[in-house]
Amino acid sequence: MNPLLALFWWVKITLMGLISLFFLLYGIETLIGAYSLKNPLDFIMYFFSASFMILVSSVGVIFSFFKIYGRLKTPDREKTQEELRNFEKNDSAGNSGKTEF
């Protein structure tokens, strides 16, 4: 993989995770602040908007976490693809998909 593309990938995923983390914390702060409101309609508006903000930003944090985890788990992607091709070649030459126990 091109080193410049790898650097861009890391910056993109890290920035997305950090922005999502910021909005997650801001959503939690908004949710806590909603309970101090006196007007019930304002409370409902703030409650649901903060809940939606927490939901969307937590998906961004989880997405970033699993993308980074997957990249660190398989650091040599070329080797993994080569092993997969060798496995498919050996599988098609021999047992035609049947597994014996």
C-alpha cells in the first residue's frame, strides 16, 4: 500500500473517531442539562436531540475503533491475500469443497 494513502487512512479514521468522541461527550452534557429545564416541551426537545446525538456519535466511535483494531490485527494485508489465494488453489485442486471428519 502506498505510504501516503496509509497515512491518509490513519488521519481520516482518527479524526472521525475524535470528532465523534467530542459529539458524544457534548451529547451527554446536553442530556444532563436537559433535566434542569423547567418547560416540558423544551425538555422533550433537548432529550430526544441529545439522545440522537449520542446514538450517532457512538456509532462513529465504535466504527473507528473496529477499523483501527482490524488494521492492527492484520498488519500485512498482502500476505493475508496471498494465503487466501493459496488456500483457494489447494481447495479447488483437491477435495471439491467436501470436508471429511
